[in-house]
Amino acid sequence: MSHLLELRNVSKVYSRGLISKQSTTALQDFSLTLREDEPSILTVAGESGSGKTTLAMLLLGFIAPTTGQIIYRGKDISTLRGSEKLAFRREVQAVFQDPFAVFNPFYTVDHLLSVPIKKFKLAKSRAEARDKMDEALTAVGLRPEDIIGRFPHQLSGGQRQRINVARALLLKPRLLIADEPVSMVDASLRASILETLRNLQRDHGVSIIYITHDLTTAYHIAKSIIVLYRGAVMETGEVEAVIKHPQHPYTRLLIDSIPWPNLDQRWGEQKIITRESSGAGNGCPFFSRCAQANEQCKNPAPLFSIAPHQAAACFLHSNKPELEAAQISETLPT
């Protein structure tokens, strides 16, 4: 049986300038496999500029990779046409960061939910369409009688974001790309939205790629994590192992930046340095900020297998077995 999703050595390079071209590598040699028979939640974490949103745009087919392939259910998404492309659009859905941007203030919530029903011909009558809307809203913890008929400005940010999840659920997706879905929502509502996403995975068999810069939400929603920095994989594995025992200096820096509710614990103890050079050429992208960098780091570091479910791309672990990029998925628990 084919996998649900495969990324095979995917890179994305953005170029600008006509005379003296400059290029930026947003994603570098990224490989990943999601199994169709084991729906899971995978977190992709990193600071701004790490390539997270570029990855989301690639997965949704909004942009094309510079090199590599994205395979969905056995077929390269760049070759999909007609009914196959329509099926891909229905089965791969997204929930974005801003819960306000997808709403037209001149339409009620009904319009947002009815458009995909009409486009994909999911109902044969208005009554059936209404039943499907009610079912989707109830699944994300909303009361249809409180939502249907209301305008976006009459709803809270948390309600709007859950409506976005309901819209995606209407189409019975196989894969949901959640790009910073709680970063613009009040802290009091984040837990309920995260629980909604977990219910989608558990009760509806939806695989979720949860993209975030917030390791605290990553810890609570997923079992596996990939940490990106400037488009490259720094560390990967089981969430609990990576967050409690980080093995890459960049992951340690991210975790050290979390404001824990312990007044005796120092915040930001890890030293951040900046060398004169902005980087190490084709070597480790974290070179210029790493207090433990040496000459060896001017070469690209492979992933080193530290434990059955943890690997880091750092020469500090050069005594461990090397992994190929395509073996990333082997470090991720389901």
C-alpha cells in the first residue's frame, strides 16, 4: 500500500535580482514519510525564517519545489490533473494562523461553510448541506444554533478558528496542515483548539502536520517533532525526548527561551554569540550563533542517530551512526 505523503529530498530556493541574482534557501533536502494506515500528529518547529511556512505552501501545492518530489498517495502532486487534482484539494486541507483573514465581513458563517459543500458536491439538497454544517460545527465543540446566521465580527477569535477547522472537516480530509493555528488566539482558548485538533486525529483519522514556533503547544499536541533552522533539519524525534533532552545547540536555545513558571529557574541562560561571518557557507546554518561551533562545523553535518527516536544534525554526536535524509521518518514515533 502506498504512503499517504512522501517528501523526497525537497528543496526550495528563492531567487531575486535580474543582473546580480541572489538566492535564499528556504528549505533544504527535506524528506518525510507519513503512513496512510497510521494517522498521526507531527510538529514542525522553528523560529521565524526557519522554512516552516514554505513547507506548508509546498505541501498544499501552492508553490513548486526547486528540487525533489512531493508524492501524495503514490502520485507526484505536480502531475495531478482534473479529478485527481480536485481530490487532492479536497483531501489536503489547511488551517492558517490568522482566524480573521479567511472571512468576508459581508457574508455570514453559512457562506464560508456552504462554498466547499457546493464546490465539491457534498450534498444533494439544502437540508443535507445544513446537516453537514451542523455535524462539522458540533465536532469542533461549537453549537450550530449559536453560529449559523452570524457575521464574523459577532464571533470571537477562538470561535472563528474553530469554524476554520470545521470548514476543513466538512471535506473529510486525509491530511490537515495547521500553520500556527493558535498563535493569534487568546491563551484561554488555545487548549480547546489544540484538543479539537487531537480529536480530529483520534476520531476522524486525519493526519496533521502542526507547524509552530511555540514548543509548549508542540509538547502537548504531538508525539513527534522536527526542528528546522534556516530550512535545514536540526533535530528530530519523539517530542518528550527532544524537549526534555535536546541534543542540538539550536534546540537547546529554543527550549531555554521558554518562560517556565518556575521563578527559581533562570530564563535565557544559554549563551548566544555572533561571529563576524554570517554563517559557515555550505556548513551548519547555526554556525554563526553556536557557542560550541568549531572548524568541523563548516561542513554540512549529517543526522546522527542518538536514540531509537531521536537524531540531531550536529558533529557533537559524530560518534553515533549516521542517517540519510530519507531516514528521518524512522526516528518519528506514530
